[in-house]
Amino acid sequence: MWTVLLTDGRLYNVPDASGKMVETKAFDSQDGIALQWLSWNNIKTGLISGRVSPATDERARQCKFAYVYQGHIEKIPILEENPG
């Protein structure tokens, strides 16, 4: 089973230690709590993102996602391959 959670889509460009601009994202803390509750009850969660982002990797780790697909603009084929 797949659950769809939408973010607000905000992206931030901030300087790293060398001054180079890097992209990061905003995540909803309430979504994170709900995802952890699912994990605690052995319900697998995951994400499909069109972009590749270290921030998304970290959020997936924090929320204990079982599935992480980044760099996939077309999301339907991923869902069809993994009906959950």
C-alpha cells in the first residue's frame, strides 16, 4: 500500500562552508511524526521524488522510509513496479 504525502514544495538556496550555494528543502514536522508512527507499526513507507537531494536522503533516514526513489520525474511507473 502506498500513502501519498505532499510537501509544500519550498526549496531554499543557502551557502555552504565554502560559500557555494546549495539547495535544501522544507519538511513538515507533523508529516514526520505520522511517518514514524507508521514505521513503529511495521507499515512500510517511502518516497518518489523528481529531484535528487541530500536533504531528502536525510529526511528519508529520519522517517525510516523503506523505499526511496529520487530522480524520477515519472512517478506512475515506480508505483506500478512496486504496488506495495
